Amino acid sequence: MMETKYTLLTEKEAIWAQMLMEVLKDNNIPCVSQPVYGAGLTLKTGIQERLKVYIPSDNLTAAEELLQSLFSESNTSEEGSCPATEKGNRQT
């Protein structure tokens, strides 16, 4: 059995990483995440958890396109800021 090689796609605040992971799964791109800080540190310090999102290397191009469409560089606020919903692409 061949082992799947995973590649780091991005690191984002947990809420945005979870949204990205839903979009990836909706587009048949498997993904996993790993917390950056851990529950103990986030509870003790009050910082927001960040997640590293990993995808199979074979899906990197498609995943990067989805990432770009959700979190375009035209956002002027913090990297993990609200994605395309700010641009009127919000689904209701």
C-alpha cells in the first residue's frame, strides 16, 4: 500500500481554518489539521488557537486555488480575516 504524502497548505485562526477545511472537503480534497498552540496555552493566555491545514501533495494546486479564492490578498486586514463573504459572495 502506497503512503499518501501530506503538504502544509496554510496556517490560519481556527475558525477560518475550519471553514477552509469544509470547502476543501466539499471539493473532494482530503485534509487534516494540527493545532499550533494547544488547548492548555490558549486557555491560560487567552490567545486564539491557530490550525495548520495539511492536504495530500497531489491536491496542492486545486487546494491553493480554493485558498486564494477564499482568502484573497486584496483583504487589507489580518491574514486570517474574513474571506470572500466580505465581497458579497456569501451564501445564505
